[in-house]
Amino acid sequence: MRFYKQTLLALLTSCTVLTASAEPVALDKVAVIVNSSVVLQSDIEASIKSLKANAKKSGQDLPQEEILREQVMEKLIVDTIQQQEAERIGVRIDDNRLNQAIADIANNNQQTVEQLRATLEQEGLSYAEFREQIRKEIAASEARNALVRQRINILPAEVDNLAELLAQETNATVQYKISHIQLRINDGADKNAIEAQAKQLVDQLNQGADFSTMAYTYSKGPKALQGGDWGWMRKEEMPTIFADQIKLQNKGSVIGPFRSGVGFHILKIDDVKGLETVAVTEVNARHILIKPTVILSDEGVQNDLNDIIQRIQAGEATFAEMAQQYSQDPGSAAQDGELGYQTSDIYVPEFKHQVDTLPVGKISEPFKTVHGWHIVEVIDRREVDRTDSAMKNRAYRILFNRKFNEEASAWLQEMRASAFVEVVNDQDDS
């Protein structure tokens, strides 16, 4: 079964043959009213035709005609509701993005776009209508993703717990080279003073102080005269108090101070073996967001943003000043429009594309996302070691996917339940 056939349940077709121009042609009939839109009888027939063709090629048995028609009709109703939501929140798929999606479909079928087009025409499917159906489906998918994403709440504790479980699966062969400082609490000693000293040592270590020198000077632990060096160990070979503290940290991490029965401890992970390192690109960008209103059209917003760009480039104002004055993203506007160092995958697709491709220091043309119209400037990019957070990212993605599927199903049910749907009985058919 070809990919585009799997993707599209309801391709509009133009396979009706007109025998003579003088013959009367039956108008397409409304099958279902869905809020302010309709599902046409031709939509249903085209979908059933596609399903039957696919089933024949794959040897798949289909249910009875009545059940199949009911299933197709319900799917088209839900698709229509999602497309209405895409229109409501202003999702627009431009031709460049549509062309790329169709190229991907062709590539997945091991075809060129021209070959895909020829295949569609051979099977009685209009390429123009195919394009518009793909455009609608992408828009509906983006609307669903944006609206369902707002319903998902993932607690940090959920991420940490799952990340630890995932880490346990990979820790069997991981070795850590660790160093240790122990500040002993003797009878009658001031515990608060010793804890304060331990925190001060951690601050100095984080500012670049040499761990070995600090261990020689302050540690009362068993490896003090080796500069605190415990060498290479797997977690199961370490003292339990060490193993309990080492979770998802990466090379160079300073851990502590933490308490035991004998005093306060500080660990440093000097190196790690057997754990795949993860380097990512973080982007520090700033943006200005303006949202269309009943009074201010999309064109008006674009004109305003272009005026802002001209003022910045002419030196009449800075990006920071314009962001503070005009941006409707209050969180970033208070920070001169800055979003801070982030990986681009946290942004919606249109915004991600801009921060991934813009040269540093260049301001984008105005562009639209589900949030409104933006201009963005990339301030800086940096490569960072994210081994310590890679497991948490993996855990977050797993949790997000689980919850997304649950919430997407609930959202669709709610949208379907609240929609006005009327099946039009064809009583005039003769």
C-alpha cells in the first residue's frame, strides 16, 4: 500500500465522465453538515473508492458496505472538525512547505514528484485536489498538535523518576572516575560551621579551584593523600553513599555537599567511560510578537513589523527597545525580547526553521505561527555537552508521547461531542 494512500482517507476525485456537454449533470449532494461546513457525497464515495482499491491490492477484507460507509463518514466528520480548528487559530500552510511534504511522500514511495503525479492520474485522482487535501491535513495536524500540547502537564518528578529507570538500563557498563573530599564531624564540632565550609569549597570548585589541592588541604577521607582520587569504578563498586548521588551527571560535575554519619562529602566526576556523550546546539534568539486582531489585519501586522525592522536597521531604535514597546509576548518582552539559550526543537516548526537557518545577527522577515506574527534575530549559537540531560530529554519525550496520544484522543472526542453534526437524509433520490 502506497504511503500517500495510507495518509489520505478522503482524496477528492474527478473521475466522473461527462458523456455529452448537453446532458444534465447531477449536482454534488451534501451528505453531512458539520458546524459551518459540509461533507459532500462525492467525498464519501471517493474515500470508499480509495479504501476498496487499497484493500484489493493488499488482499485486505473490508466490512459490509453499510459499516464501511458509516466509518468513512465518521472519519470525514472528524477531519472536517480539525480543519475548522486549523482555520479558527489561523494555521496556514504555504506552497513551499506543501511542496516539501509532497516531495517527502514521493520519496517514501521511491518516486519523483512527476512519477507520483502520473500515478495519481492513472488511478483517476486529481493532482490539484491531492495537493489541497495534503495542505488541509497538514494544517489540521498542526492545529491538533498546538491545541493538544496546551493540555499536557508533565511534572519534573515524573521526568526524574523515568530518567533514573532508563539510566539504570545503561549503567551496567558505565565507569566513572571520581574524586572525593570528606569533612569529618568530630564530637562537639559545630555541624553548621562544617556544612558552611563544605558549601564554600563547592563554590570554589565550581569557580575552577583544583580538586586535588582542595582534597590534600581539607579532606579527611581515605583517599586524601591521593588528592581524593578513587580511580575508575562502576556504580556497583562504589560506596553506596557515592552511588546514590551519581545519577545523570556528566564529566566535570561537582556533586554535594551531602551528609553521612561521619560528615559532609563532595564528589567530582573526573571522567566517564561507556556512556555515549551528547552534544547539542543551543540558540540564543530574540523576537517580537504581534497578534492580528479584528482591527489589525495580517497585512497590517506585517507592515508594522517591517517598519520596526527598518527602524532597527536605520539605527533609530534597538531590537531590545522595540521588543519592550511592541512585543505581545510578555515573558520575553521583559527580557528585551530574548528567549535565552534553548535547543530549537522546543519551538513550533515555523519558528524553529528561522532560528535554525538565520545567520547570527540577521533579523528575519515577518513570519506567522499559531501564536501570531514574529520577527526573530539569532544572537548566538553554542555547542554544549548535554549528556547529563539527554536521558531526561529521552524520558520527557516518552512521557510526552504517552500523554499526547491520550490527550489527543480525549480532545478529538470533546470536539466531536461539541460539534453540530447533521446527516442529511437523501429522501429525494429516485
